[in-house]
Amino acid sequence: MPQSEYAFLVDSGNQNELNLIENFKKDEEKMNAEIASRTSSVTFVDFDERTYKVASTGATISSGYSVSLLHHYCSKLPHDEYFNPQPKFSYFDDVEGRVCSITLPCNAPILEIISSPQSSTESAKRDACLKACKELHKLGALTDCLLPYQDDGDEELELDFSDSEGCEDEISRCELHEMLVPAALKEPWTDLETSVSLNSYFVRFCPHPADRLYKKFGLFLKAPLPGEAERMKLDLPLAHGRSVMTELVPSGVAKFDKDEILLAQNFQKMSLKVILDRSEFIPEYVSLGKNGFSSLGSSTFYLLLPVVQHAYKSTMTVDWKLVKRCLSSPIFRSRGDARDSVIPHWNNHLELANGRHSINDVINSLVYAPCKDTFFFISDVVAEKNGYSLYKDSTNHKEHYFKT
């Protein structure tokens, strides 16, 4: 192609591109002018967004904001390192739509709120949260400004909450330090009394879910509980989403002599230490002590003991057989007493790290393993196995035990 023709084509192409750009600019200016000239008096209304207003102050909360407020209210409830109060949400389908159920912490004035049927899960959640905030305000848990009550030393509330179910207000979070002792737990008994009459209450446990049984226990006090405490039911939150409903059932008056009081106090000291600080049971010998009635060394006076409930009499008695069995553990016997104890049958014993022990003493007991620095509860003994038996991929039980 001649050079002159090639140049003409290139110039024609450039001219077409310039024309397209010019036309685009004109269209853009026309569109911007049209947008700038538009005016509208129509206000957008979200018909799903409901509000609650306090007449005295004019404070108003929307259903969307109520989710954050409910989380913040729960974070202000009394809590410690073991209990972090938060609302729990569950959903189910109704004939008319989606429904949200909120379970509030056990120390909130209301425990459950259910939304009206909604078109979506999010709408049901907002409806339930708005209902919860409304009820909390009516019960006085929220101020007339629809805010949680603040301590005198707290800063002014900042209304910048997260709308997530795991939100926490770390700045306002406070730990529990003061221990308040009810008056009923302060009335002591003395070692001058030959026998002591104590008011007894059966502790009824109803677990949720109901997939386990709890050992029956009774509470024994010198002073009777107030009437409102006798009728009180408390839902105790546990780990992994579990809970147990607890109530006290009056069971009359129980008499204890001096020896029984000492047994009961020693059992209570032992059981509480096992639960709260079992490190004291690492040594091979632990002294129970033989002090008087005040051996607990505490400002509280009560006994929490295993009991046997008699359904036909609606009464209960202390399970002294279990108490004595626990206190007869080899850890409470000195080495001299342990040497004097004779195991009647050679086949009825186990060779443990600290010597030979009766199988009856090992089953249903708490055992400390020094090599693992861990406590184990022994539920049974496998008679046909020993430390050199094969176990899964390990050469023997001992190898598997040290690897795990």
C-alpha cells in the first residue's frame, strides 16, 4: 500500500476516536445536569424497622440498634472469670414465618423472650431484641434513657457497640471482688453443745439437657432460711451450653452429735479441696486434723453433705456410709497404719507407684499420677490387662500412657 494511503487511513481513525470522545463528554454533561436538577420530597421508610420510645424522656431505640443494646446490657450483669453473661439466640419456623427465641443470663430479670413471626431470621432477631429491651425498661433494668444503669465511678456510656453476638465491652467490664455472706450462714454452733440441731434442705438438681444424674446432697444450717429463699429456683449455667435448675426443699430438722459433726466437717473440707484446690492431695499422706467444731476456720457455718432421700417419708438422712468411705482413703492413713493394713487376697490388689493397694480402695476414687501430674477418676479395673499389654499402635500400656 502506498504511504500516502496509509497515512490517510490513520488520520481517519484518529478523527473517529476524537468524535466518540467528544460525544461521550456531551452525554456525560447532559446526564450530570439532569441529576443536579432533580428534587424529591419523598422520604424512604423502612417498614421493618420498629422503634420503642420512652414518653418521659423521649429516648427512642430502633429494632436494629436494640441488638447491640441487649449485648451491652448483658455485659453489665455481675460476672467473673468463669461466667460471661451473653444472650443466646435460637430460631425456629412457625406457620406464619421465622421466630427468634432469646435466652438471657440467669441473673437477668427476664429469662426468655420470643419474637413474633417474621419474614427473615434477621427481622425475627431484631424484633425479639426490641421486645427484650422494652421489657427490661419496664422492669427497671434500663434507665428512662434506655441505657444500662452505671456505677457512680463509670464513665459516660459511649454508644458505639458491635452488632455481633460475641461483643464485649472490656473497658466497662468489672470483676467481682466482695463476698457477701447471708445471715443464715453466719450463725455458728459451738463445741460446748453435746448435739446440734440443724435445719435441713434437700438440694434438687434438674439438668438441662436431662442426660445425667447428680449425686443427692443436703444443706444443713443452724438458722432457718428465709421464706423467699426456700421458694427460690436458680438456673446455674455450666460449660458447653449446659445448665442445671437448682432448688431447696425443706426437709425438717436433723440432729448431729459431736462425732458426726467432726466427720461432716472433715468430709466437707475434703470435698471442697478436691473441687477447688486438689493440689493438697498430691502428697502420699494428708492429715485430717482432730480439732473441735470450729475446725473449718471460716466465717460461714453450714454443712453440704451427701444424703439418702426417703420418698415414702419425704425426708432425708446423711449418707454416713459414703462419708466414712471417703474419709477412710489411704491418703488419710499414716505410713504406719498403711503397713498394718493387710490385703486378704493376693489377686485383690494393684501394684501402684506408691505400693500395693486394694482394688476396692482404687475403684471409684481419685488417683494422682505423678508422671503426668494429673488426677484421674478410676471407674473400673480391667482385670485381663497389665502394664505390658498391647494397646492400639503402642507397644504396651506404659508406652501409650507416657505418650498421651
